[in-house]
Amino acid sequence: MPRRFLVLALLTPLGLDAQGAAGGGARPISLDEAVRLAQQNAPSAVQARGQIRSSDAAIRSAYGSFIPSLSLNYGSNRQGGETFFQGQLVPFRGDPWNFSRGVSSNLELFDGGRRLFNLRSARANLSAAESNERLQKFRVALDVKQQYFNVLAARESRAASQAQLAQAEEQLKSATARVRAGAATVSDSLRSVIQVGNAQLALSTAENTLRVSNANLTRLVATPFEVTAEEVDGAPIPQLALDSAEFNDAIESAPSVMQARAELTAAGAALRASKTPYLPVLNVSYSLSGSRTDKTFDLTGGTYARANALRFSLSYPIFNGFTREENVARASVAEANAQAQLRDARLAAQQQLTQYLGALRLAQERASIQLASVAAAEEDLRVQNQRYALGSSTLLDVLTSQAQLNSARLALIQARYDARVAKAQLEALVGRDLP
């Protein structure tokens, strides 16, 4: 029975290596390149850029309302049949074809300031769209960085699992040799076989996590080929050169706060525009037209009888079914909502600032502690292996040291990942890359 376990334990790593090779082929990509591709292809980023184009068009339309409208018209019709003349039905004797052409223009001279307020609202909406585009860029960057760091963490976990497997295989060899020499019991070799199996399972899990992380990253960057993170030498722990006071100053320039502030400006302009119907509207229009008749269908010949008109009109709705009052109420509610959104955006940014700064500093401390813990656990395992080889220690002591080392490695990987993500969250919050 022990020999069967030993054969299975020695053959399984070969299968795992083959699976790892089969799952390879992903193209390494830098973090900056991954962020750039995702910001170019992500649906939210595309929508944000489209919103900017729509806001630009709205501003052009608002400017166009200050320019007189201009329209041209041309028409022709043919008439025939019979008509009444002095009570008698007689055939139509006039020219059958009638041609007309004209040009007209119209301009609002005074509208209570509605067009000015609409222009201000359109400009504010453009500012909000630009802030939203910046916000979406950093949100996409945050998603990419999280997946990129997932790949790095999975790769670190795979390396830790490979080290764990190598240690377990060495322990299995040592236990097998001691059993053959009669210095240990069969249970020692069986426990070592279990440790090898656990290490192989951990390695298989890490390989699968890496493949899934690569697939997630590929989806975010939207490339036709599978990508993976570049190798990072030494897996550095992110450091932060800015303090909380400097971050508090950056809150007002955060994309979410700037977007809420622009939306409040637009809502205020829309409220003022909703009150302009209480003022009269003055319009001026001019038209120049001509008409002629002809016996044949001739578009170019003949002389047109011309007519022109210049008109001024003043209109003021006395009562329109409380439509003005409804529009003012809706605009006032929208402005109050925008004020609440701006206040909440500031408070949310401050709350997230505290959360992310605390998470980053805690992760940095954890990583520093776990680095020392890994070094201590490695030394402890080395000592326990030597004592076990000399017969002054039991296999249980060795396995305990191995478990402590594995836990320290996993805790270090998690601390590094948490520190990277916390820094990326801070960058998304303030809307700029941090040193």
C-alpha cells in the first residue's frame, strides 16, 4: 500500500506540468498598455466619449439659436378642369402652370434670457460629461489593475505552491529513507504522501486561478489574443508619497465631485431658463417671395411677381394651464437633487479616502510583517528538517513548520495584493496616477 501511494505521488507532478504547459501561450502585456487598451475599448469609456460628442453638439445648437433661421422654398402646380363664371360652368382658360419661390428668415429678439441659460446649461453639461469621461477612465483603470494584480497574485501563489511541492517531495524522500532504515514508522511516509498531494492540489488550484485571471484580463483589454501580466522582479510593495492632508486638498478635484458640481451648475441654469416664459417673447421675420404662371412646364423662363414682408411679433401667454409652474417646480426639484448629489459626492470621497488610505497603510504593515514571518518560517523549517534527519524531532514538528511557512507565504501574497489594489483605488478616487 505505501508503495502505491509513492508511485502516485511521483507521477502526479508530471501531469500537472503538462497541464500548465497546455494552459500557457498568453502574451505578456505591461500594466500601462493594458490600461490604455481597456480605456480605448471598454463600453463605459466609449459611452462617456459619446456623451462628450453629444454635449458638444448641444452647445453648437445653443449657439445656433442666436443666429437667424433661413429657409428656401420652391414649388409648382398645374390646374385645369372647369370653373364657375357668372353662374355658368365654363372650362378653365388661365395658364395651367403656377410657379412660386421664396426665402424666409426668423429671429427671436428677446426671449427672457432663455437661450443664454440654455447655453450655460449646455456648457455645464459638457463639463459634467468631461468629468464623467475622466471618472470612467480611472474606473476602467481600476478594474484593469485589479485583474492585473490578480494575475500577479496567482503567479505568486503558483510559485509558492511549487516551493511547497518541492519541500513536500523532499520530505517524502527523507521519510521514505528513514522508514527503510527503520528510523521512522510507515505513518511518517504516509503523512508525507498526504503533504505531497496537498501541495499538488494547491499548485493545480493556483494554475487554474492564473488561467481564469488571464481570461478576465483579456476581456477587459479586449484583445483578440490572450494576455497576461508581465513578470515583476521582486514583487515590490506599493509605497505612498502623499499624506492625508494632500489627499483632502485633492477631493475637490476628484472626477466624481467635479461631475456633481457641473451637474449642479447645469441644473441651476435650467431652473433660470424655466422661469423665462413669464416674460414676453419678441420675434422678427422677413420673407421674400415670387410667383408666376405659364402655359407650359418651364422652370427657368418667365418673370416672377415679387413680394416681401417684414414682421415683428410680440407674444405673452397669460395662462397656459400651469405648464410654466410645473416646469419651474421640476427644475427646482432637479436643482435640489443636484445639490444633494454634490454634498454626497464630497462626503463619499472623504469616506473612501479614509478607507483606502487605511487599507493601504494596513496592507503595507502586514506585508512588512509577513516578509519577516516568511524568513522566520523558512529558517524554522530548515532547523526542523535537520533535527528530523538527526532523529531529534518528529515529523509532526516538520509538518507544523511547513504549514506555518505556507500560511506566511499566502498572507504575504494577500498583503501585497491588498496594497496594490488600495493604491489603485486611491488613484481612481483622486483621478490621477500617484507616485
